Amino acid sequence: MKDVFLCFSKENSLYARIIRYLINGSVNHVFFIFWSEDWHDYLSMETDWRGTVLVPAKDLVQSMYKVRYFQCLNKDLVEGLLANFDLVGKKYAWSSIFGFLLKIIYQNTFKRIIPNPIRSKNRVFCSELAVDVLKKSGVGFSKNLDPESTSPEDLLDLIKKDIGWVEETCTFLR
């Protein structure tokens, strides 16, 4: 495994639009793309309605409206990604995402920050997986993030502020 990219996407489904509206964001999904020596192709590790899955990256990217790619210049994400491979095949954390949406509505209404009130063990949603991979890879800004309370937009904002990250075009996936 090499060339790990952290990717953000904007999709047009109703679910995606609701998430973007609630988080006041430009993206609604975060996932990883990496080169697989076994498959001789780029694969994606993501968490969606099916749970945590591995899929061909080209198939995933073609189904999305807009994708932004970031590659870490000062940290290798392989270690964190490998540490989360045990999640592949696990179900999606519907209860956690529901708690996450409740948290956002509460914060938007009462202007008070609260943690996710509903947490799911051994199941994750997309940004929760991303934060855990970043933490296990030793990416500095992720140290104090709560995986179950961080949105894709929160991560995108942090990455834009962190000098060690650059946006990639990843034309190899087109």
C-alpha cells in the first residue's frame, strides 16, 4: 500500500444535501484512496450506507459530483489506514450519525458545543473513520479531535489551515 490520499466529495443525493446544509459545508463525505499492490490499481476505503468498504477508486470517484484530493506531505497515512482495516465489512454507524445530526441541530439552535450524544462501538461514519486514521498516523492537528463529533467540513477546514497538506488533482483517476 502506498500513495494514500485523503479525499473529500460533494454529492447531490438528498442525504448529502441535508448533511451539507446542517454542517454549513461545501463537502459531505470523506474517504481514502490508496495504491494497492495486490490489485495493481487504486482502491478506496470509505464508510457509506453499506458500512466500511473497499471499492475501486475509479468507480467511486465517477459516481460523485465533485471530489477534492489531499496528500499529506509530512505524514504517511498508511499506518493509520492499516490500523483500521478491521472495520472493513462492519455496518454503518446509523445511530452515531443520527446523534451527530442531533448534535449539529442543538449547536445551531442553542449556540453551545456538545459531544455526540449517541456513540456506536465498532461501527463508524465517514469522518469518524478519517479522524481515527489521521490520529493513528500521528497527524498533529487531529490529536484533540473527537472522531464522533467531527464533520467532513471540519476536517477540510483544518487541512486548509495546516501547511503540510496540498490539494492534488489526481488525474490518474479520470
